[in-house]
Amino acid sequence: MLLALAGCAADPAPPPPAFNGTDVMFLRMSLDYIGQGERVVELAGRRTADPRVRALIIELGGQWRSEAGTMRRWLAGWQPPSAAAADPSAHAGHGDPHSLRDADIAELAAARGADFDRTAVSLLLGHLHNCVEVYRMEVAGGRYPPAKALAETMTTHRQAQIQGLLTLAA
């Protein structure tokens, strides 16, 4: 009789996914920010006259390539719903970080000499600050431990780069 009752028990609930919506949003937003930032890095790599700016953008570009590869692999493995299907209120609570605009890139492209370097430094400062806000969102609300660890590492890297840019801007 005990065996008969055991068969009537409800199936155990499936385990929760290893990731949550915050993890997915972190990856998607970070990839978008990397794409935006690469536009500045590419221009500055060709045109900066300041070797300190060049060194920083080489470092940043290399880190972004590595981070983006990891993020794309995770998203491909998770196969979350497309961004278009995401809940429109999903961005509530983490502020409204601003993206680099086409006008910002055009202003940078039009700048020359020291003005170019000042503009590149200014754009990167704002951009990296916004990136850090997204990383903090992941650390606070993400579920996937490797994504949270990546966000912490990225925060450390970007904060050091922000400090370097602030030195250049002074």
C-alpha cells in the first residue's frame, strides 16, 4: 500500500534555471555597451596623439573582446527569449544609463589634435561609468555565479580605467 501511495506523490518541481532575467539583461546590455565603446576605441586607436590614451584603449579593447566572447557563449547556451520579447518593465530599478549617440561619435570624428584626445577621454569616462552601473546591477540581482564574478572583475577593470582617464582629463 505504501508503494501505491508513493506513486501518487506530485513530481518534484524542476530546479530553477541557473540564470535569471538580470543575468540575461546584464549580458545583453554589456554587449551593446561594448559595441558602442568599440566605436570610440577604433577611432582613438587610429587618431590619438597621446600614448597614454593609446595604451588605455588597447587595454580596454582587449578586455572587451575577451568579455564579449564569454558573454556570447553564455547567451548561446542559455537561449533566452529574444530581447523583443523581454518585459518592458525589466529595466525599471537600474536607472537609465545613456548610450553613446551617433552625434557623439561624429563629434569625436570631427575633432583634431588635443581636442580629439580630450573628446575621446570625455566620451570614454561617461561610457565606462554607465558600464559600471550595469555591472553593479548584475552583482546585486544576478543569479549565475560566473556572470556575477565577471561583473565584479569588469567593475574593477573599468574603475581603474576611469581613474586613468580622470588623470588624463586633469
